[in-house]
Amino acid sequence: MEAIAKAKYARYSARKVGQVLGLIRGKSVAKAFGMLPTVPRAAGVLVFKTLKSAYANSGAANPESVFVSKAWVDLGPSLKRVRPMAMGGRGIYKRKMCHVTIVVSDSRVSKKG
């Protein structure tokens, strides 16, 4: 059985969240819960909360028997902001956002189909 959880419009760069998701993909939920608090990235908190939600959605009693079968991140909309520059100009920069999706299941790797 599969369970899914999504975190949308998170104020993190998709690349940085993807690095954290790469660490937990394919591992058991119990092992991932042990790893995430020690990850030196701010996105670890977001991934921990999303994984906790996916595990709760699965309804399983033992976190050792549930695995992170799929985990991915998609780009969200960017907030365009302006910073003052020299001689009255402006520099435009973007605040990145992302959508995180985590799927947990009874098997390590989800079957395609």
C-alpha cells in the first residue's frame, strides 16, 4: 500500500531540497527519521515534516516496515523582488519556491505502471 504527502509553495530552492531527498530515498522511515535531524541543511526540517505526514497517512504501526519508495521536488513559482543598485538602477532577483512530494510504501522501490 502506498501513501503520499505533499508540501506545496515551500520557500526553499528545489536544488537544495533535492539534495536532502536524495539521502532518504529508498531507506526505511525509521532510518530516515534518525538521519534528518542531523542533516546540515535548513530544508531538512521541511522534508522531516513531509515524511512524518506521509507515514501518518500510511496508517502503519511500525516505521521499520515502511520505506520511502519515491521522493521528488518540483519547481514552484518565483517571487520577483527588486534591490536598489548604483546610479538609481535596480537589480531584480528571485525568491525560489518548490513543491515536495514523498511517497511511502511497504516495498523499497515502487512498481512502475
